[in-house]
Amino acid sequence: MSAVLELAKAIPEPFPIPSVEAVASLDRVTKRFPNGVIALADLSLTLRRGEVVALLGPNGAGKSTAVKLLMGLSSPTSGTVSIFGADPRNHAARMRTGVMLQVGKAPEMLRVREHIEVFRGYYPNPMAYADLIQVAGLMGIESRFFGQLSGGQKQRVLFALALAGDPDLVFLDEPTVGLDVKSRRGMWAQIELLAARDKTVLLTTHYLEEADSLAQRIVVIDKGRIVCEGTPAEVKSLGSAAPGTETGTSVKIIRCATTIPTHVLLNIPGVTSATVNGELTTILTRQAESTMRELLALDLSLHSMDVQSPKLEDAFLALTGDHE
Amino acid sequence: MSTATLDLPRINPLMRSLPIFLREARYEFIRLLRTRSFSFSVVGFPVVFYLFFGIIMNRGQQIGAISVAKYVLASYAVFGMVGAALFGIGVGLAADLAAGWLDLKRASPMPPLAYVLAKCCSAVFFGILIVSLLALMGITLGNVSLSFAEYARMIALTVAGVIPFVCMGLALSLLVPFSSAPGIINMIYLPMSFCGGLWVPLMFLPHFMQTLAVLMPTYHLGQLMLGAFGYASTGTTLSHWYGLLGFTLLMLGIAAIGLRRLEQNS
């Protein structure tokens, strides 16, 4: 882990501070709960106008704590949180912010239309009702009770509630959980449209594909700290370089069923890590071709071989996993 | 680095909040009315109890100059409104808290008071509905003669009397996890109603329970309701108001502790 952190620091600041205005920021925020758990440790994060930022991290990394602080639902132990230059609890700040949270149960005996009317009523200049229905894909289910909806439909209603006030800043906490492929693509298109309209979006997700295709910037956090931050391409290369190599450009992942023990694998030139998961062994190497030749020579019964370039998912695992 | 600033037209916050509050209250009431598990039991229990114990068992009976059906109407009206307040607020708020729905509401620009007042008003509406239904049953089935002034006093007492129990619901919802809220509230509601003399008139209870009743908010509200008919048995009107006030403050204090605990953990 420490190697990863050093690497993260060694990478030059990928974003020469642009002149675009900061919409929301966490400045050296620490959050300690009364039971002693430190959810965020000295974390700084700035969202600029018109960008889509994805917050990635394993469970318990501090993602939702960060979102709760930005929404003013919780206050930091130290550091400052600001939204549009004001405290997040400021009424005017909330007027320009929309939130989609993972809600277990919304009042079930209200119709979709009624839920939307209630939230539109909070804002002086809400988004037009027909537009909201269109954007969230709720045509035809407006008169249903919330309790009658499928999981995906519920998510879309919550998305509509987040956009009810036509906000400039939108927090989306795991927005596409439970959606089928078609609705997920539909929501992605809407999120892209938000960014095109100069809105700022902070998205937490565990679908790496989602962060990869939507976000201009990915912030990976683990144990309350930022592990790395950059464009999806930068995060990917950083992740594949993580286990201690100098460059991440030529790293490949080899998966195969083999009887060769790990300590032997680690001695093959180019191999940086080897892990066994059930039948399959996963090997990270900088010299894929020579490693493969060596593997085949060492184990004649080797089978099910598969070679891949690292994906964001691997980067993510490499960055947040433990490397003792 | 420049920072976006806030620029909103200044509107009188009260004028802006009023329609929000009215909409919130209307939908809260509609929602509870549609939630059959709530509306059937909260309205159904006092109706069935009054039908059995007030009307069928005591047909045309008098104790001295007092009509039993009318005497019992007062206590079952209180029983009904207390249930509406405890379950509407206690279970409703605990559910919103547990599901994260309250977080979403708090993160929105909704004035927090609108949420609490909407729940409160909805409990008052249910109280009025139950009291009116029982009064109607008494008049049509139990030969109860109820003057308009007496009915008006009942409604006024409902509006005021629901408040201490709304506060109790608030305190319970903050302390009790949602999964066990309905059970725990029943365990408080039913004994509290019995000990306050709402099921069986106080004079028929053992002496030690009559003494104990002074601690029950249901006793004080019950006596005030009987007073609205001119039947009060013990204590002065003022002492009952003080009793309810004290109970309300106690519940608000407990709710404040629960709220602080919640904020520390969020």
C-alpha cells in the first residue's frame, strides 16, 4: 500500500489548476465517529463546474461519509466543507443541489407523480414536470404507487427527485444499482447530458465500467484517504504499475490453471505478482511473451490460459487491495 | 481559483414555506389513509372497542344521571387519538429514519419544520376523524345526546391533546429501532390506556391503580375530555393541563437527547 501512495505522489499533478470555478470542496476534512472509527483522514477534494467525478472505493472506504458531509447531513471533525462557497446546510446552497441517495424505502403509498410534485415544490424554479418524466424515463408509470415499482423503476424515480430542482450540482450515490442494461445506458446518457449543460456531477459507484465511461476524473479512496486521482486512463496505468514496477505500459495479466507453486512463479523474470484463486492462478508480468514461454516449459499440463491488458477493475483492486 | 456564489431572489421565507407545508401535510395524510395496515387498525380499534364496550354492553344504561354510552365515548375518543398520534409519528418517523428517506428529505431544501408539522397535522386529522366517527356512532347507535358545543369542545381537545402524544411518538421513533417500533409502541400504548382509565372507568379500578393513574398522560387527557361533557371525576382542570404539559416537556427532552445521539453518529 505504501508503494502505491508514493507512486500516487510521484505522478505530477494531472490537472494544472484550471480557471473553472470550484463548485464544491472538502478541504482537509477528517471525520471521526464517537466510537473512534476514522471514516475520512485529512481528505481534500474539489469539484469544478461542468465535470463528472466518480468516487470509487471498496465498502467502508469513506465514500458515503464524503457524500454525507458534502450534503450537510453530517459535520466534519476538522476541516471545512463548502458548496457554492457556503456551508452545505445553507438553504440557498441546497436550492442548487440535487441528491440521489440509496434509499431503502420511500413512502410506498404515494404515486410517482405525487412524489415528484412534492420535490418540485421545494424549488422556486423547478424542472418542468414533463421534462423530468422524460429524463428519468417514467412515462407510463406516473400513476403507480411507489411500492408497486420494480427496483429499477424506483431508482429512476429517485433520479427524477434529484433533478427536480434543475440543480447545478448533483450527487448520485450508486445511481444504477438494480437497473437493467438498457435503463443503465439511458441513465448514463442523461448524466452525460447534465455535464454537457455545465452541471457538476459527483457519482459514487462500484461499476467500474460506469466510472470509466462517464467520469472525466476518478478519485479512488480507501480507508478514508485518496489513493489516487486522475482521468480513467491515468488511474488504469497507475493501477497496473502498482505492484512496484516503474511503468505500467506493458503490464499484462495472465490467468491459467497450473500446478507451479507461487514462489517459483515469482522467480520468473518480469513477474511482479502471482495469486491463486481456486483453480486459476493470476500472474502480473511486464514481459508477457517470455513469461508465457517459461510457464509452458515448466508445466506441460498447464491449460485454460488467458492473457489480458489490465482494466480499470484490476487497477482498482491493485490500488485498494493489501500488498503485504 | 474563483468560487461560485449564491444568488437567489429573496422571498419571504414564510410565504415560500406555506405551500410546501400544506402539500407535505396533505400527502402525509393521504399516504397514511392509503396505508391500510395503519388506517384500518388506528381507526378500527377505537371503533370496535366503542361498539362493544360503549354501545352493545351498556345499551341505555345510566349510572345516576350519567349515560354510560356518553361517558365511555369520552374515553374511547382519547384512546383513538392517542393511537393515531403514537403510531402515525412513532412508526412513520422510525420507518423514514431507517430507510434513509429522512436523509434525502433533509438534504433537500425542504424546511425541516414542514416535515414535523406535516406529521403532526396528519395525526390531528386522524384524531378528528376518529372522534367524529365515535360521536356519530354514539348518537346514531347509542342514543347519546351530544350538543354542538360539546362536540366542538371534543374537537378542540383533540387538536391540543394530540400534541403530547406526538412528542412521545417523536421520542420513541428516535430511540427505538424501526423493526421493533410497532411492537414496543403497542406495549406502551395498551397498558397506558388501561391504567389511564380509558378502557374501564377509573372508579372501577383497584385503589392503587387510581393513585398510579396520576402519572399517566392518558388519565389527564381522559379527565379533560370527561370535563368537556361535565363528568370529570378527580382533580381540577388546571391540574390535568399541568400534567399534560409536564409530560410533553419530558418527551421533548427525551427526543432532544435522541436527536443529539443521532447527530453524533451521522
